[in-house]
Amino acid sequence: MKKIASYIGNSIRKADLFPQKVSLTYRGKPFFQTLGGGLLSMIITVIVIGYSARLFMIMIEKEDTAKALNTVFIDLQSYGQSYELNNDTFQFPFTSLDTSTGEFYFDPSYITVSISQETNYYDLKIGARSSQEEVRPFSLCGGRFPTVNENFNDTRNILMQTAQCPLNNSFSVQGSYFSEIYKQVTMTVSKCNNSTS
């Protein structure tokens, strides 16, 4: 009779879908903690808290995260030769925004803009630098205004009426400041001294 009861009890136990896991304990605890694991856990916690705080500050300050994104296309210092920028690789429209009205406009009576292609030559023998500057004129982009990305298409039509583009969109960049030949594109924006009403 006991064998039958034991057999039935074992059969029922085997059908249990919710068995309790049996584990060993270390000094009365069901887990074993190490110094290395503790240090790694603290480092991960600090990183997660810091990153979360940074995202929280961006959300509170409504910071434009796009300005912090950089894509390196070429390292000019190690490239060694001149890299040409044109309509396929470099689009240069610009305008200004009236923060009080939220309207785009470009009024040369309020600001002065200058775009130039600069080439600097450094003579290692005498330790002197000479430079050449070619000022590039610009005008209303109109139909020449490029489509930057799909999200930008909403304001593209508005900007086409105010954005300015260089007439010659062919520039060269080369080297770094301390290279023998250093080419750069310079855009200078300054407040106009003219008094207008």
C-alpha cells in the first residue's frame, strides 16, 4: 500500500509545473559577491546615471543635439593633398533668423558677410607664412538652394526666398594650420556700422 501511495505521489510531483529551485548558499546568502563584480557594477551605475542626467539636461534646455554631431569625411592632416569641395560634396546656403518674429531674412544693411577661399604657405626655411585670399561673391540661392535632408523640405521653400549661396561653389581645403600649405574656407559675419532706420 505504501509503495502504491509513493508511486502516485512521485507521479504527481513530476507533473508539477512550478517547482522551487534548490540552490546552495554562501555564508547564508544565495549569491557570491566579488570585489571585481562590485567595482564593475559601480562603474556601470556611474555611467548610466551620468548619461541619463545629460539626456535630462538636453530635454530641459531643449538643446539642438544635431550641432553636436560630427561626421569625419577625411583627415586633412594625414591626407596630404588638396581636397576639392563642390556642389556634390559641399553645399553652402546661409541666411539669418529674426528671433523676435521667427522669420528668415537677409538684410545687408544690418550685417556684413564675407566668404573667402584662403591659401596659406609656410616657408620652413625662414619660418614665415604668406597667404592669398580670394573673396567669393554670393547672391540669392533661388532654385540653387540644395535639399539638405528630407526633414528640411518643410522650410526649404521659405529659405529659397532669403538664403544666399556663393556664385562659385568650388572650394579647396588642405592640411592643418602648421602644414606647409594650408587651405581653408572662411566665412566672416560682422555687425554693420551703417545707421539705418
